[in-house]
Amino acid sequence: MRSKLFHKVLAAGTVLAAATVLVVHPATLEGQQTGSVTGTVRVAKVPAAAAPAKVPRQTEVCGTSVEAGDVVTGRDGTLGGAVVWLEGVAKRAGVRPRDITLDQQRCRFLPRIQTATVGANVSLTSRDAVLHNVHGFLGERTIFNVAIPVAGMTIRKPLSEAGHVHFRCDAGHTWMAAHIQVFDHPYHMATATDGAFRIPDVPPGSYRLRSWHERLGEKTTPVTVAAGQAANLTVQY
């Protein structure tokens, strides 16, 4: 029963991660008609699941074990938790970044994988009636380290630099992990379980579509965007 509940919670968290992409609605950019990049991230062979972490204490909140959750797949090998972004696209000024939330439920970070744009805020919160300590690193450098001792408490922190921010809990929950990829442009998103992605409002041109997965690594795929067209492709792991 705990395993089924975890998968439902994890799937919900992954869907939330997919919603963190910054969406700008106009089909033109500075008078120029734009296009989009759409597609699906897939994995040919699903790697073996890592062994669940055993929970030594606070089992009434955390459960007796926690699944790794670093590989989430759907039907036909679709891959959730992959970050996709465009490389080589010009930065855009005057676009307001969308704020995001990093929650803690049953001693797991949710969503586990997210993207954000520089200037966004992340709200650190918890639904667990235990002490958590959210420690965020940009590379090896601490960018925030905050205690959340009670359920419902929220602390807002800015994401002011581009890069890979990874998280751990320093309150004894050594299995907890999360990642936020922060970009200096809005052309990015994280996939849900269906592996689908859509990056809108892209100026016409040739780019590199980059993808990153916590366990499976990186891929680079060339893509050309035409005005008023959707460039569709599959990223295969």
C-alpha cells in the first residue's frame, strides 16, 4: 500500500515539475513570428531500480522504507524527470520568471526535478510533522540552508544564479534529494511521466536541444525552428 501511495505522490510531483516552464503566450517576438520545439523523451531500456532506503526512525511520518524515485517511466518507455532546454538561443529581456515550490511529503522532496528561470523564487515548505533541514547547493557552494521544523511552514528564497541546484536534508533524512536546473532564459522545462515537452515562442534558427537526467546523464540533439512551425523530435536514452 505504501508503495502504491508513493508512486501516486511521485507522479503528482513530477507533473508539477513539468508545469515550471515559463510560458509566454504571444506568437510573435519583437515583431518576428516564432516557432516551438515539441517532442518526447524516451528510454530504450529502463535501468534496474535502486534498493529502497531503510528508514531508521520517524517511521510514522516517513514510512519504513523510501524508494529511490530517480527513474520514473510511463507507457512505451517514456521518461519523466528529464530536463530539456535549448542552447544557443538569445536571451530575452522583460520576461517575468515564474516562481516554484519545493515541498516535503513523507520525507521526500516533491517535485524531485524542476526547472526555473533566474529571478524566480522557490518556496521551501513541508507537510511533514518532523524537522527537515533544506540544504541547497549550486555546484559545491551552499546557497541556502534552512530548517523547517513544523508542517505548513514556508520559507521563500531567490534563485539568482544560473546553474544546477541540488538539495539534501541535513536532519537525518539522508535519502532525500531534489534538483532545480536554473537558466538565464525561458526555453526549458522538466518532463512528466509521459515524457512530453513543449518549448514555445522560439525565434527561428538552428539550436541544440539539451537534455539531462539525474541517473541517465545528458543528450544533445540538433534542431531547426521555422517561423510558425513546431519542430518535433524524440530524445532517446
